[in-house]
Amino acid sequence: MECKFSVLKLHIIALILLPSSTLGFNNCNFPAIFNFGDSNSDTGGLSAAFGQAPPPNGATFFHTPSGRYCDGRLLIDFISESVGLPYLDAFLDSMGSNFRHGCNFATAGSTIRRQNTTIWQSGYSPISLDVQHLQFSDFLTRSQNFRQKGLFQNILPEEDYFSRALYTFDIGQNDLTAGYKLNLSTEEVKAYVPYVLGQLSHVIKLIYGQGGRTFWVHNTGPVGCLPYVMDRFLVTAAQIDKHGCSSPYNDVSQYFNLKLRELVLQLRDELPAAAITYVDIYAVKYSLISQAKKLGFENPFVACCGHGGKYNYNRFIKCGSKTVVNGTETVLAVLCKDPSTRISWDGTHFTEAANRWIFDQVVGGAFSDPPASLKFACNKINTSQK
């Protein structure tokens, strides 16, 4: 009850903080969504390029692998549902895709800045944010060329959809962990954050120049609360906070988010016709993890789908991994009894139940700057009135 009451108070505060003029704003009625991101919003990009995320991924909602590293829906799926649009198909997926109402350029393992390793060496996708933007540019140009020829009218967006669309961003987490995989110190990782965010800024400006006007930007979650981070990287007992998360890695996430918010404020000045919403996903995810039991979840650090160890996580035996012994195939990383009671799906990603809870907190604007709900995100709000 305490957490529910706190969230209710945040929603009331958000409503109070809204300038009175926004109460007269019309709903945005987004005709399309174009998403850029990593595995937190990948609906099939990496699977299309490097092989399907195996079962039991998709077991809860889709009842079959769906390209998502989750048992069901992601935040981007709930965003699509809330604005009345179909789930986004991945740009890289050529099998039965319909891009009439948008396209998803995210791939699991993506970073904002390019990595100097292959996906087999580090696990990071070669489809970094700059490549995702190149794909978007190609999609914009070619989709309209086809429409002008009278082709694929029912599966490609109309020209004005690009200026009226919602552009969502959920990327940056992998840029932080990439530094640690290179044995960089926390201060060294922090040192390249401004450079990383400069590349994000560049892409947003390019999309603005191509007609994009509404941007919904998620900050990064608490990296120090992810089981795979606490399993793989050195964490001493003194570095564990009262809720069980690693303070140094969360400190880096918070630094990234501080600089990201400063960037958003700067972009609002530089892109006068843009409506840019900064969404504090970190606060929501940390609240969920720190109050897991009160919210009906079990231990937030134990993965639902995994294999052994303190967190039911083994980076060499991922969710769905199989082996053959004496001609018999055996699944090594199996599904927990009830995914709806877990927060961590596979030690890296969240379950559908957790994603739904997170979305329910952010959709109304309580964790947004400006504090407007998703349906008002296309309206420019003068936050100086707060």
C-alpha cells in the first residue's frame, strides 16, 4: 500500500505541475512510432540478423519466440498499445512485416557509439545508433519512393506520418557496461559519457532535420541492479546498497542520466519546434526492485530463466540454452514456475510483468520532464512555468 500511495502522489504532483493550458491540449493521435534502442526495446532485429531468440523467450504472451528477450511484451509494446498502434516490426525482419504504422530499428546489444569488437567477441550488436539512423534514413526515402510508384501502399507509412510520429529512444546501457568489459575504471567510464551523448544528440538533430518533431527519450536503468552485472563484475560487500544493488555501477547510471537530462534541455533550445520528453526509467526500475516484495514480486535478483549460481544466471548458459547428451537434447536454462512473480527474466532483461508495472508508472507523466502523459507528448510545454 505504501508504494502504491507514493506512486499515486507522484501522479497527482505531475498533474499539478502541468501548466493549465495543457489541459486543453488535444491528444496527439500518433500515426506511427519509430524506435531506436537496444534489447530493452528490440522486437526482432537481432533475431532477424543472427538467429531467433530461442524458447522459452515469448512464452507468456506470444506463446512462441517473438524476437524479444523476454517472456512477453516490452515497454515499447505497451507504448504501442497505449496509442492504439500495432506492435512494431523490426526493420531487419523481412518475414511478414508491416511498417504502415512505424518501424523498430533497435537490436539487442546495440550501443550509441560503435564498438571495436565483433558480436561474437563481446556480445554487442554491430547495429549501433548511427547505423540505426542510416537504416531509418533509407526507410524514409525508399518507403516514399515506393508509395509514389503506387507500390506497397498498405504496408508503408504515408509521407506526413514521419512528421506526426512518435520517436522513441531507449539506448545507452550497453555503452556503460562495454567500458567495464574493457577493464576501465568507473571514472574512465564516466569520462566518455559526454562523447557518447554527443552522438545521441547528433542523431536526434538529424531526425529533426528529416521532419521528426516528437521525441520520447528514456534514461538508462540502474545497471548495478542487474544480476548479470553483479555476477560478472567485481562487487565488494561494502559496495552493495541496502536494497542489494551495486552502488558504483548505479552511480555511473545516474551520472549518465544527469548528463542526458542536460542534453535534453539543450536540445529543446536548439530544436525550437521539437517536443522532447525525458523519462526517468531509472527511478521507476529502482523503485520496483527496492520494493519488490511489497509489489507482489519475489527476489528481484533471481532470474526466472537461467542456470545455477546465486542469481540463477550463468553468462555461458543463457535462457533457452540446450545441450545434447547421448543423443538426447536437454534444455539447460529452464523457465521458472511463474514468470509473473519475477522481475528479472534472464539476468539481463525484465519480465513482461515487470515491464507492465514500469509502463504503468511512466505513461501518465509522473516520471517525465515535462510531466505530461504520453498522449500529450507531441505538445510543447513550457517547463519554466513549473
